[in-house]
Amino acid sequence: MHKSLSFIVALFMVFLTVSSLSQAQSPVGVQLYSFREQFAKDVKGTMQKVKDMGITYCEVAGYYGMDAKSFKTILDEYGIKPTGTGAGFDQLADPEKLKTVISEAKILGVKTVMCAWIPHNGTEFTIQDVEKAVKVFNEAGKTLAANELSLLYHNHGYEFRSYKDHYLMDEIITRTNPSYVNFEMDILWTQHPGHNPVAWMKKYPTRWKAMHVKDRKKGTAGNQFGTMDVDNDMTLGEGDLNITDIIKQARQIGIKHFYIEDESPRSLEQVPHSIAFLKPMF
């Protein structure tokens, strides 16, 4: 009888632990790309799991066979507010495609449109690629601003190559008009090419408006190509990024939207623990 009671108590404690990870409201949002494989199979079932994590806001990454209106209806049903969405570089560069981006952003009710990739040739990334991108970003950003939307560029690692006495990322930041273009820092893709996310926030404190919060397996070799095995994405706090200092600096410069992005095949298991790790920082 005593052993049975102890077993029941132990099960109850496990239940409380799981519940505390999954039901309390998250202080941060999530990039829905984290669950791309699950959404591709079951949109509503996956959205329920996102809700169960306590997540109340997100950044959208596609509609998984739906249109924007239908996807927004599901987000509303599960109480998850979209605060940002993505757009490809080609969509920003084409005025007709940009109209669609604007229309869908308004349907979603978001205020930011994020671009996460600048086209370039293989592993090369040059000042010519930067110049082309800056022109597209400034022009598209002006159009988006006229529609009460903000354009954010999400760094991806290859921008941190040396150029003259600084880096190509400096060129992207200083050549874009802050009235039309700002930035979403992906902290993993800042550290992966050998840079310090805190230092870049201090260098341009007014330009970073959102953040992808990620961690990287200890011992992972970095590069400047924007490539890494997604299996190296870790639960926050278990990798080699100094998440505590990064979040502290991000909050100091006024970043409001923090999106956990976990591209690993373990995202459903890892994200609740990442949320629990972040809670004391907010």
C-alpha cells in the first residue's frame, strides 16, 4: 500500500512538471517554422500543441496549403496572435508580388514582414550582392511603410564576412534607410560565423527590432556560409550561446518580439524546456 501510494505521488509530480512546462503562458513567441514538419501533416493538431506550450504569439512561415485568411482563422481559434510574417527576396523585388505580401500581411494583422535570405552564388557573398539587396530592401521597405508595415532583414551568417575595415553586415545596416528597413537578429546565425550577438546589438542599438532565439550544440564548428546541420539546434541553455546576456542586452535596447526558433527534429520536445529556461529573464 505504501509503495503504491509512493508510485501515485511520483506520477502526480511528473504530471505537475509536464503541466508547468506546457500550460503556463510563455513570455516569448515562436517562429512557426520550428514545427514545419508537423504542420505539413496536421495543422490544427500542431496548433493545439503550440497552444499547449503557453505560446500566445508567433511569426508565420507559410500557410501549409491554405490561404492567409484560412490560416489566420485557425490562429484565432487557438488564441495565437501573429505578430510577424515572412517574405522571399523575390517577392520584395517584384512590385506585383509585393502587393500580395502586403495584402496577406493585412489579413494576418501583423506589423512586420521579415526576409531571411539574400540570393547569392553558392558559397560566395559579395559587396555586389549587398548593393542589389540594399536597393530592393529600401524600395520595398518604403512601399511597406506606406502601408503601415515594417521590413526586417533576418541575418543568416554569410553577411559577417570581412569587407575593408569592417563587415558586409555593416554595409547592409548602414546603407539601408532606418525609416524603411530594420533587422531581426538570429542569434545563432550571428555567433555561427564567429561574432558576438551582444556586440552587434551594442553597435547598432536602434536597428534591431526582433530576435530569433536559438542555441547551438557545444563544439559545433562555425562557418560564414549560412549552413549548419539542424540537428545542432539545442534546447536554450544547453548549447554554447550566452542566452542570458543576449536577452538582457536585447531587452535593454527595446526589442519586444522574441521568437524561439528550433529547426531540429526535436522541436516539439525542446521548445517547452526552452520556454521554461527563458521565463526568469522576463
